Amino acid sequence: MNDLRNGALRLLAENPDGCTAARMVAHGFTLEVLIELIVAGLATTQTEQVGRASQPMGRTHFRITEAGRRALQ
């Protein structure tokens, strides 16, 4: 596993509620790396609606999977 993917998984493992896409990008992880983790089954996403009902926005959280945790061992 490359260093970027490993670093992203470590950050996710340290945050049981997951990390927003904005936080992951702020830590230097590209969306391409995050998509690779999802495709490989090492992370999942969940989008929640936030904001007012008249102007809802989606906030995406990335979470590590059990396979992702095993990959870190």
C-alpha cells in the first residue's frame, strides 16, 4: 500500500465517526486517493443532509472498514 493510502487509512482509523471530505482534502489527501480506498473496500462513505430544508447540502463522511483496519496491521 502506498504512503498516501496508508496515511488516509490511519486518519480514518483515528476518527471513529469518520472524516468529512473537506477534512481529508485539508490533510492533503486527494479525492482520487479516497476513491481508490472505496473501490478497494478499505473505506466507505455516507452522505448526510445538513442545512435548512429550503437549501439542503450534502456532507460526505469517509469511514474505515474492517478490511481497511486489517490493511493497517
